[in-house]
Amino acid sequence: MSFILKNRLLAAAFAWISFGVFAQDLPVIRVDQQNLSPVALQVAAAKEQHQPFAFSNPLALSGEPVYALRGVEENALKSVVADTRLLGKLVSERPQWLSLELPVNERSFAILDLVRVDLLSDGFQLQTSDGNGPVSFEGHAVYYRGVVRGSEGSSLASISIFPDLLIGSFSSGAGNIVIQPNYEAPGQLILYNDLDITEDVPFECYSDQLEQFHSKTSPRGPQSAGGCVKVYIECDYALYVNKGGISATASWITAVFNNVATLYANESVPTAISEIFIWTTEDGYSKTSSITALNQFKTKRPTFNGDIAHLAALGGNNIGGVAWLDVLCTSYRYAYSNISSTYKSVPTYSWTVEVMTHEMGHNLGSNHTHWCGWTGGPIDNCYTPEGGCSAGPPPQNGGTIMSYCHLTSYGINFSNGFGPLPGDKIRSEVGGAYCLGTCGGSGGCTAPTGLNITNIGQTSAKGNWNAVSGALSYKFEYKVSSSGTWTVASTTGTSYTMTGLSPSTTYNTRVKTVCSSGESSYSGTVDFTTAGGTCPTPANLAASNITETSATVTWSAASGALSYNFQYKLSSSSTWYQVNVPGTGVNMTGMTPGTNYDVRVQSVCSGGTSAFTAVLTFKTLNGSGYCASKGNNSTYEWIKRVKLGSIDRSSGSDNGYYDGTALVTDVSKGSTYTLNYQAGTTGSSGNLYWRVWIDFNNNKSFNDAGELLFSKKTNSTNLLSANITIPTGAATAKVRMRVAVKYGGYSSSCQTFPYGEVEDYSINIKAAGSLEGPVEEFSSALEDLLVSPNPFDQTLRLSFFSPIEQAVALDIVDAYGRRAFEQQLQVTAGSNALSLQTSGLTPANYYLRLRCSDRQYLFKLIKME
């Protein structure tokens, strides 16, 4: 079965963080972790335990020209310079937890919060066909997986670090950012977004044409102790030649597999590389048929070091991938992935990750998603069903790894992983495979995780950590932070109580494992401070400015408090999450509408902490039912004007989103209308990407056929127009219209993206013929409206052009619609300007509203303290 892997699959349209707490310049802190992925939970657990995240920023944009590669949009590739001193330090020190700052483009950077992983299993070997192995490789690299800070709920990162090289990718709402060597220019690293790859990479999956192995007696027992899938990887001679050596080939394939392993780890399926075999001589595998090559591979490797064997081949001319289905613990546990022959001229790192993950998924038990055998039939409608049944439903937010959705406009979304049914099938097969053991680590004795300190008193405290498989005992160490001498205590348990401590003193702690093979490295260091004198509990805990997705929580200052520990959780959850803040309030954002939350706070003093306040419970306002969409930064480009019928709004930046659903225009089924739209920019933003949707069937979604009205790529900042026709089958109802402008590519209807803006309006759809005629231009329309400054302090300035002399009503309302200021204006024909004194308004968010005879205008305002 032949198909083309569209590059939108690699863009992985991830959404941004679902809930956060901000305190002054603090980073976003997650609250609702019930929907976190397994990888994100690893990071969250480390942060909850206050594990020390090392910080490093080893890469920077160099500004040097990039050797051009085919199939990439002009100026999309960025040249990156690596600080090999910092890379070497990371490989040498191998921090367990790492915050890595990486550039995204000239405007911004991303911080990845990462956890170190052991990619290589116990007993790992690197062998070559020339018989001079095993070749030393362990310790030459350090591997990480984690999330993008600020989008923990819907992002994924996989980074491999070598002494002179960093390879990997990280995904968020802005696409999939890849860092890799430029093999056309040795020594150069390149950074690019997969969205900018314009050339399709051929990918043919022949698993459905392969005679499948079906074992009627395959022994399946209870879930294995480790359940780790160890993978034997063989690299063909063409790949070895392409990479230029044994070490370079091993580095590249481990970096690729680190991404593969991260996708499986996100499905709670542990994997590790048990052996890499590199052909440094001609390999003899077929270059014309992937099925022939797979059978040759099985014949040549009747036994191997691992649970499944995977042949990664560059040789051949796009002959595809193939794997036997559901073959763990059998003699057919082999897969073949052919890397496109265009690889050297088109950067396809993420495509290589996809094809290896896809074929390995067949080995572990998953069919394609359009297979008729799934419970309920095919999972999606992206391809002709396998088995003659009816097609499945359209996928939501893109397809999954085992789908053919790259053939459709849906694309494949890496953030969806394998999806529930394929994921459950793979987990079931791995969990029930009698032949699997534990992954282990390269050293055979791993450091404990989860070190935390409890029962902190004036002279004692208790250290706790997670058990390590194979541990004989543990060495727990602690010292005064100002001292260089550690106190060492040995224990066979997973806790140790320290006594004889000094009050109001900061201590450092760490722990390591003692195994029969030796000792592990130390865990990360965890600090704590013993209790001292009294510390008062904060008073007057209160929640205000409560909206659908945000709230402000404040309290009174406590005497002697240096900072405060603010804790929060869903009322339905028993797990608290904490952030330390220096002030007496936090703004909580990204919350779930119509949901109860609990909060509490304690003082942090020099001698210890106070008791927590009583729990305060509040509920966010009920939502509209529509998904959220916004631009995170609308400083550079925003929606300046939208006009449809009686809706005509001009504005500056609205901080990425404007809720204009209070503005309504009537339309008639079967009629055509002109929509005008205009962008505002600071300087030259280049091409901007417009999209407009209307929810014609009123189902609170913009994903139905025909609801995307148009997509427009333009660098114009003039007033543009498009004709839209209201379908005769549309609902007779007031529905929502969404307008989006994005920098760098088209947005989806539910996307949060780095640069641009989204505005929502209401459209009242009436029966055909119920309107007297087409909407006409009204002569009373105000133009060139400007409100400044915004945010403002006391004085607010307003200017506009009126085509006629007329009465205009001005008022300012708060977030709940309560009027806080009003004034009747008699404006003249021509330019008008006035100043408003707002000393009576308290600092908060407001809306300024202007109403003339036939329309109104809204501006969002922020009054500062």
C-alpha cells in the first residue's frame, strides 16, 4: 500500500497549557494534572519534590547563511552554533533533571524541562560487520525527554546531547521544532520547523501485503516484572557511508530512537536499545523490495540480542517499511524501515522517527486505524477500511501514529500518540508478554528517584526516596549547606531520620544506591530548612475577578514572612500543587469553566513555615461550549478591523484574543455577504495567515464541513474583503464566527499559537427571505478609533472620525457588565478627540463601549494601580 507522508503530520498541532498560576515573573505552574501524559507527569513529579533542575543554554542562532536544502521554504532554516564546552559539561555531569533553553527563532526561545533517561539497556553492545567489536560507546551521550515549559499539558520534547552535538525536537502549538546536523555542510547545525518543509517524503507501508504470522500457541502469561521492550537495531552500509563513521552512525540512530522511545513512554510502554549493529561493509540486503529485505534480515539474524529486531536502511529507492504484526515472543519479531533516498537533500528527521515508530507498532500488536477489526469498527475515515466495512468517523484534532490521515486534510498529530484502542492493544501485548524483562540502565545500578524531606522540626527531619530494583542498600548523606563535609548514613530501607540538627538552618541531602555490581551516581540534591521561631499564618484569603478561565487570589501580609507557599487543586482531587511566591497574590489562568477549585496559603519565615490557612473554595463561571483559541503575543501583528453587516469593529492589539460575541449581525440563509478584515502590524511582519470560521450548524464546533470559510496568505495591511454565502441548511440560530490571523502558518480553530490574534463574534442566522435586503453601509459609522494609553492610569484619551454630527453614548463596564463610568457625547462631523478622567475606577479589567444610532464598538481596557 503506497502513500505519501505529508509534512503536516510532523507539525503536531499541539495546544498550549490548560491551567497555570502566575506570580509576578514566575513561569507558568500547572494545576490540573489529571490529563497530563506519562512523560509530563515525570517532570511534574520532579518539580513537586523540588528536585534541582540544572540550567543550560548551549545553542544560539549564529546568523550565518545556511547551505540550502531542497524542499524547505526560503529562509526557514536557521544556522545554530553550539557551545561545545557546555555540551561536554552536560555529557560529563549527566544531570538527572535539566532545564534547557533553546532558540525557536529570532523573536523567541523555549525552555524545555527534561528528565534524563537510560536509553541503552543493561548489557548494551555496539557491534560492526568488520568483526572488530564490541565498540565502546556508553558514556558518549546523555538522553532526555520532557515537555516545553508553559505548555506542559500538550507538548513533548526529546533531546540527545553529545560532546560536540545536540540532536532532537520539541513540539508545541507552533509546530515541531527540529535541531539536527546539516549533512550537506559538515559541522553546521540547523534549526527548522517541520511546517516549513514543502516537499513530500515518500513512505510506503507494505505490512498489509505481508503474509502475517499467527501463533495459535503463543504463550502469554501474567504481566512481566519489567515489561520493557529491548530493541536490536541494525544499520545498513548505506547509512554508515551517509553518516561518515561508526560513532556518527551510532549517535544519529540513538538520537532517532530517543524520539521513538519518548513516543512509547508517553503510552506507558518502556523501551531500550539492547544492541546496535552497523554494517561497515556491503550488507547484501535487497535495495528493490522491503519485503525481500525483511525476509533476508530474518534469515541472517535467526537470533539476536533483544526482544524485537529493526533494520534501519538508507539503501534502496524509497522501498518503504514493513513489519510482521503482533509477534512479541515469537520467531517473527522483525521490522524494516527504509529511510528515504531524498534524506540527504531534504531534512526528514521527524519522518524517520514516524516510520520507525509506525513499523515497531505493528510488531507490538497494532493494526492500522482503518482496520475493520477494532471495537466499533475503523477508528477513523482517513483511508479505505481494511476488511470491507464502513469507514469510521473523522478524527478529532488530527490522526494518530498508526493511521493514514496524512493523506487527508486532518494530518497526523504526534500529540495524539497511538490513540486509545491501538495504545490499549500495545499495552496489553507488552504487559502480557512472558519474554520481557526490565530495561535496566547503562551502568546496571541506577540512582534513587523521588528524594523528598518530611517531618521537618527544629532538630530533626526525615528523608524519603523511591526503591530501586536490585538495590542491596542505600547511602543517605546530609550536611549544613555552608559546610563541605557530608554525614553518611547506610540503610536498607527507603527513608532515614536525621537527628541532632540545628534550628533555623538549611541542609543539603542526597542519596545513592548500593548494588552487587557497585554504587550508582547520586540523586539530585534536595535542600530543606529546619524550623525556628513562630511564623504567623496569612489572613483574609479571598478570590476575586473570577471568570470562566481565570481568578485572582489575594491575602494579607504576615509579619516576618519572607515569601508564601500558595497551594491549589481541583475540589474533586486530593492532590495539592504548590508554588512559592514573594507577594500577597497570584493570578490563576487557563482554568476549566464551571469548575470548583480549592486554595490555601502559608507564610515562609526565616525560622520555618506557618500553618496553612483554612481552605477557600470557589467556582469558575460556566463556559460557552466553544474551544479556546488565541495568540500568545499580538505585539507584532493583530486584527485591526472586522466588518460584516452591522458588525464593524476597529481596534489595536487585544492581547491575543477579543470576545466580541456581544456584537451581532443578522444574515439570511442562501444570501451572500461581504466580510472585510484588516491586520495591524508593527514594522514588517511578512506574510500573515488569515482564517475565518462560522459554526453554521450551531454544535459548538468549527470542524464541520464548510465551516472554514476561507484561508488567505497575504502580506497586505490594507482592508481586504471576501464573499461568504450562508448555506440554506444552516441552523436558524445565533451562532459564533471566529476570525484568526497568525504569523508563520495557518492556525486551526482551537489552536493557541505564538504570534497573532483571534476574535469571536455572533452571527444571527434567519430564514431565507426574512431580511428586508442586503445589509447596507451606514453613514454614522465611526472610523479610525484609537484608545490610549492601554493599560492606563488616570487619564484615558479617545480619538475617532465621524462622517456626520451625531450623539454617541460612551460607558465603561467591568468584567461582569456593571457600568462604572458613562458620558453622553455630541460629536462633530470629522475628527474628534477627548480625554476621560477615570480616578473613580479601581485597578481592574474593563470594556469601553461606544454606541451611535446603528452600531456599537467595544475596547478592552486595563487600569493599572
